[in-house]
Amino acid sequence: MKPRLISFKLCPFVQKAVLTLLHKGVDFDIEYIDLENPPGWFLELSPLGRVPVLQVGDEVLFESSVIVEYLDEVNPPSLHPTDPLKKAQNRSWIEFGNECLMNAFGLVMADDEAAWREQNDALLGKLDRLEQQLGDGPYFNGDALALVDLCYIPLFQRLQYCDEACPGPLDAHRHPKLQAWRAGLMELPVVARSTVPEIRDLYRRMMQMKGGYLGQRIDLGEG
């Protein structure tokens, strides 16, 4: 039965599910809704009123980490390591990436330079920890692409857009392993197909609409 994803065009969390499905060659449908004015059927479908939601027949899953784990499990082979401890560690770092995404959104929401620097410093501290975790690559666990790799692509994509507006989150000197990992992941063919084609323009427009520090720099032509 073909799964159906429901989200909005800028959601980084649904992108993780899309990347998983694309990498595994699974046919699926995706429907984007307006979160500012969600349809009534969505509010009835989503227990928390949030996206993403995965619909499989008459059944519904919510919370992105649960959705991604389900999709990986029912579409073998799994993208997780086979060793239980290594698998659990990968899951932990996926959750860590979710925390990084919140800091990335904090960059967009920052009203002024001081608030932006606070979020950027917090994010850089997390990326320091991630840098220490990485080995020689090219992927998180070494030679084999894993689910944890796919789950970091939405973060890296959005950090690129933030960095274009104001350099700071992406520091090749401070995080050489992370930057090599990021560069390799962003070259994967599935990345371009995992979002709407206009994702960069939509993200920059969102920055401008928020009217914060990054949006002001775009308005001034600095980013």
C-alpha cells in the first residue's frame, strides 16, 4: 500500500522521510498543506495538529523520528547498523540533529545581531560535539550510508541558506570533518528530489517575512 506523507513545503522533518523513501526506491504520495490555515480533514487526522503525518491506508503515524524508523523497517534492507549498540548510538545522534535544527530555526527567528550570535554560538557548540564524533568518513559510520546520514541533510541544507544571509554556522576551519561529510551528502542525487524545487527561495522568503536579523540582511542585499 502506497504511503502518503502530509506536511508543508519548508518542513525539514518530512524531508527526512522523503529522503528515506527516495533512497529505498519506494513509491509514495506527498501532500503539502497551509499550516496557517490547515484543512479540517488534517486536524481530524493529526492527533497533535502537527506535521509531518504518514498515512498508511486507514492508519496514521506522527512524529518524524517514528515515521522514519517505520519506513526504514518496512522497506528492507535497514539503513541502521546491525549492531544494537551502534544502532542505538545512531538514533541518539539523529535526535541530536533535531536539536541542531531548532537552533537553525533560532537563527531565522533572531530579532537582532545579539540574538543571532547567541543562537549561532549554541549551534557551533553542538557542531563541535558532532565534529568529535565523526571519523574519516565519507559517512557518519564510515563507508556505508546510514539513516543518520540522511537525517542530517535537512539541517545542512538550511544552514547553507542561513550562512548565505550571514556567514557563521558553516565553518570549514573549525569543523573540517563535518564540512566534508556535509559536502558529500549534499551531492547525493536524492537531495534535489527531496524538496520542492523552489525550496531556497521559499526559505529566504520566510526569513524576510519573519523580519529578523537574517531577513533584514537579505532585504539590504547583504545575504
